[in-house]
Amino acid sequence: MTSGPFAFLRTTSFRLALIYALLFAVFSAGLMGYLFQATVGSLRTEAKSQLEAELRALAVAYNTGGKERLEPAQRERALVRVRNFTYQFETGAGRKIVGDMAEMPVTPPADPGDVDAVTFEIEGRRPTGEVSIIPIEGRIVRLSNQSVLLVGIEMSDRLAVVGKINQAIIIAAPIGMILALIGGFFTSRYAARRAEALSETSVAVMAGDLSQRVPVIGSNDEFDRLASTVNAMLTKIETLMSATRHAGDAIAHDLRSPLSRLRNRLEESLRGPMDEMTARDTLGETVEEVDQVLATFNAILNLSRVRSTGEEHLQKLNVSELCADVADLFEPACEEAGLSFEAHIKPDLYAKADQALLAQALSNLVDNAIKYTPRGGAIALNVETADKDITITVSDTGPGIPESDRERVKGRFVRLDDARTQAGSGLGLALVEAVANLHGGQLELDESALGASGLKASLSL
Amino acid sequence: MRVLVIEDDLEQSGFIKNVLTGAGHDVVTAENGEAGLEEARGGYFDALVVDRMLPRKPGLKLVQEFRDSGGTTPALFLSALSDVDNRVEGLQAGADDYLAKPFAPEELIARVEALGRRQVSNEPPVTKLKVGDLEMDLLSRNVTRGDTKIDLQPREFKLLEYLMRHAGQTVTRTMLLEGVWNYHFDPQTNVIDVHISRLRAKIDKEFDKQLLQTVRGAGYCLTA
């Protein structure tokens, strides 16, 4: 069993979290390296091409107009400080002609036409007012008349971006690692706890408490799905167990009393005077009573069989046709009983169902309706769909079942007082409910739509 | 009819023998599966009544082997296993009918007699059924009695067809529910009686001779 404060270290999900954290670190290091290269590299390339373009433009200005053309062009540019360029122009002897600086900060190349790439620093004033050292990247060229031209571009803004990226990488990488580890820790602790809950429930169920369920916390993840599945399984097991126990109880309680009655009757007639007429009567009654006992017995068996039947038995069939057949079977009997019968069946509704059981359940409902509805009344059979559910409703105009008794009559052998005179095993509605449950639906009893006191029994599949 | 009853419970087999003998049939009994199979292969019988749980050879196997070796005698399974699935198993093994224990004597008689009938009538393909002056054409689905044409609902037609195919013999309500509606349960309301009386109103009401008789305590019989 996993327990103790460091149990999570031994869980699969913690190990996975650790592996993920390492992978994350390697991956982010790679990504950031690439990012760094890409940004810094492209900044430098861009600066270089700008510099060279500027230098070319100035050289062209000088070549076509000499110093007189170059000077105004440069002066104009220096005035507006186009794109942070810095200029310095001096004679071959090293005298400043025009420029942003007091003197040439770097040594010019010796021969005319040579261009040198240089870096230097100048003191500059930021827009905020503070004075700072600004790194400059520049090109210096000696022109044909030996004069020297320097063009520089400020790198400070660009380098600041690079610095920020560097800083972000340095801060983010450890934070990412720590977050990954913390995530792994919580994930693994969560998984360990959920597994533990499952294991605890199983132990309790094995110990005999079938009502225990694995907590479903609504996270809707695989643990919740597993918990739901296990719970559904436990519910099924509980149902089967209780069905078995109920069948046993039913046989014990409900067959013992009619059998005792039967025995008493035979005993009594053995003691009394025995002429052929009374003997025949007694035997006739006895056979009837035995038949009743057998019918009850069959109903009990049938009921427990239905309760333990699995859904895998169900086959796709035309429920509308099945209902129409039952309607067809009972329609004349309704008429005979002085009841009007109407069937409204939506055609061609298919569902996975057990043909025999569904027909029997529906027959039980119609049977009940015929038995309890007084002459002159009405019975209706409706088959409809709502969403994907098929609802089969049998309504009548009989006395109905008081609301307080509706749950009770679904149980075994529950017969309301005024029904005791009617033949029946008292298992009819219990069977209907079991069949409905088998089909993933339920039996609902309600007031009839046909009359204030009638009964409406709906089977949802 | 000559009937072979294969049943290991002597009391039960004695009861079956009495019931069938009482209805005018000759009954031979066998007490286990092997003896029963030998007897069935050896003697000429009109019907076999086979218990499902037999010593030495279970009923299902017995019927299967009997069919595999070319035996055509119709067979009826008797069984305490009365589930629809059990019934299907029985019929797949080669039996012609299936009756759950316990059963009413009339039910057994009616079913055994229906079996004997089946063997005789399964040779030529029938397209017309005739009972007295009542005629049914299975192809055109016309029903006439004498010169009168009778209009029947589809279900009434099936019901009458079943009765005519079993003309002269008693047909129980359960047999009708199974044969016409394919239901293997017993509705508590007497649904069959009402269907019969509707049918009777159509085929008998206007005529002097009543063809469809009620057999008290058993069922119905259509006879000329």
C-alpha cells in the first residue's frame, strides 16, 4: 500500500512528472538558444546593412559633388539624427570638418577606398535626460582626397532587447523547472489519493459493505470515469445480491403460508367424514390452490431471472411493432370488459430490447388496467419518443393508486386492499419495473391524463 | 397414437402414461436417456415425450442424436426449465414443442396430439385448408364458408389458420398464444377467449352448424 508523506515518490505519475520536467528543461534550453541566436544575429545583420547603405549614400554624394554636396547632406542628416546615425568627417590631416563628436574616436584606414568596421562608445543623452555611455557600431572610410568619413549606428536599444531576452531566459528556466516539479508533485499526490480511495472502497466492499461507493469528485477525468464504472459495477453486484436474497426471502415467506394453508385444508378433510362429493370438492380446490402456488413460484423465479439478466441479452427490435402486437392482443378483451381502448403508437421506433420480457411487461400493465378500470372507462396505450428515450404509457380511468402508495406497489407482493379480491401474484408491477430497469429505464406511476383518478404507468427505455 | 415417454421420475412417467392412455393413446415408457434413444430408434412411434434431465444421456443430446441419425418422429420436451432461452435450446436440438413442468393434463394431451398431426400433414405443401364447408386459400388469403365470403383481420386469419391446421383436435389457449402471437407467458385476462368469440361471430354466427367448439377446461376445437 502507498502511504506516508513520501508515498508520492513511488508513484508512476510522479516519475512521469520528473521526466516531463527534464524534457521541458532540455526543450526550453534549445528553444531559447535558438531564439537568442535568431534575434541577436538578425539585429546585427540589420544594423550592418543600414550602415553600409548610409555609407554608400554619403560616398555617392561626395563623389558627385565633392565636399560641398556631402557637407549639407550630412549636416541635414545629423540635424534630424536619422535612425540614430552618428557622423564624423575630417580632412586627411585630421582636422574636423563637420561631425557629432569632438574628434575622430578611431584610427582611420591608411589607404583611400578602404573601409574598416569599428566599434566605439560615445557619451549620449537619453530622452529621459540622464547621460550614459552609448555603444556605437560604425564604418570608417578614407575617401579619394584622403579625407575621412565615419558613420556609426547606436546599438544601445538593440543590445537592450538582447539583454532582456537573456534575462528572461535566466529567470524563466528555473521557474519553469520548479513549476514542472510542483505540478508533478500535485499530480502524483492527486493520483495517489484517488487510487487510494478506490482501493479503500474495494476493501470495504470485500468486507461485506456493498453500499460503499468510490467518490466521484466531478473532475470528469479518467479517475472519475474509472470511479463511475466501478460504482456501476458495484450497483449491479448489489442489485444481483439483493435479488438473490429477495428471491430466497420470497420463497421462504410467501410460499410457506399458502402451502401451510393447503396442508391444513387436506389435514382437515382427512379428519372429517369423507363422502365422494366433499372429497372431490376439496381436491378441486386443492388443485386450484396448488396452481396458484406454482404461479407465484414461477413469478418469483421469473422476477429474479429478469433482475439478474444482463443487457447483453438485448437485441435491436422494432418496439412500435411489439407494442402494436400487444395492443392487438388486448383490444378485444378491453371491449369485452366494456372499456374503450385507444393505441397511439409512433411507428418504427427501434431499441435494444428483450422481445419476450418487454411484451410481458406491457401485458402486465394492460392486464392491470383492464382489471381495475370499471366498465364504461377507457384505456390508452401511447408510445412516444423524447430525445433518445422511448416512453410507453398505459393510462386508464380506474381508481388509480394514491400517491403515497405508488412506490410501495412496485415492491414484491404488495397489493392494495381493494385489489385483494382480484386474482394475481402481486408481482406484476415488480416485474414491469425489473424489465424497465433491464432496458435502462424505469417505471413511473402517475395520475392518468385520461381522468383525475386514473393511473398512468410509463416505461422509459 | 403410439407415444414413447422418456422420463426417469417414475411417478411423473406414471402420471403421463395415465393421462395419455386416458385420452386413448398407447404409451411405452423408458427410464433413462440411452434406453430411450434405443427404443425411439427401434420401435415405430407417432410422438416422443422427452424429459430434459435424464440419467445417462440428457434429453437435449438424446433428441440431437436421434435427429442426426435420421429420426423424424416429432418430439416434445418436458422440462422444469421454462425460460425462453431453455425453450429455444430445446427447439434447436430438434424438438418440435416444449412444455414446462408442471402442466395441466389437457395441455399435454393437446400438444402430443398436435405433434402426431404434424407428421402426417408436413408432406405435401398445403395451399388450401378445408374444414367442413369452411375453406381457406393460403395464397389468395380468401376465406369462404359455403358461398359466403368471410372478411378477416390479419390476426384473425392467423388464428383461424392455426385452428384449421389443427382441425379435429383440441387446441389450448397457451398453444394459441404461442402459435399465433408467439408469446410464452400467460396474460391473466382471458384475452384468447375474446379473440375466439370474435372469430366465432364471423365464421359460425350466420350458420346452422357450429364448427368452432369450446372444450371445457382445455381449450378449443375446430371440427366439421
